[in-house]
Amino acid sequence: MAKLMFTEEELALFQERFDANKNWTQWVRVTNRDGLDILSVDIEGRDRKTVRMTKKDGQGYLAKCVDEWGLAVSADFASLLDTVDDGSCAN
């Protein structure tokens, strides 16, 4: 299975969004045991949450909120970041 890694362009877009959003307080990039590339971002606000984003083979991108029932799937990374930014994946 090929590792699904975020590209330099995707990472640059993510960093741009992170820098522009004062509620996104910290982030980390990790690779799990299965080789899945994960961007995890802490978001402050009314309810503090952590959102983890990954690439899915043939399915685009996935974001899920840790310890919540939020989930978002998108065909492109910019749209997924829009969803995370407006808090839709936590609802």
C-alpha cells in the first residue's frame, strides 16, 4: 500500500490557513503505524477541540474531531480546510 502523504503544496496551504486563523492554536504532523499521514490541529473557541485530517486513497480528504462525533469528507483539501475552519466537522 502506498503511503498517502500530504504534498508540499497542501502543507503550504494548511500553514497559510493556520497562520490566518487565530483560533487554530497549535498543530502537529505525525505518521501512524500504518503509514497514514495525519495533520492534527487544536482549535480554541466556545468548545476547544482537536481535528485530525488525513488523505484517503481514492476518496479525497477526511477530517474528524477527536472525542466528538464530527466528521467531514471532501474531494479537495481547500474545501476540507473551509469545513474545519467554520466548525462544520464538529456539528
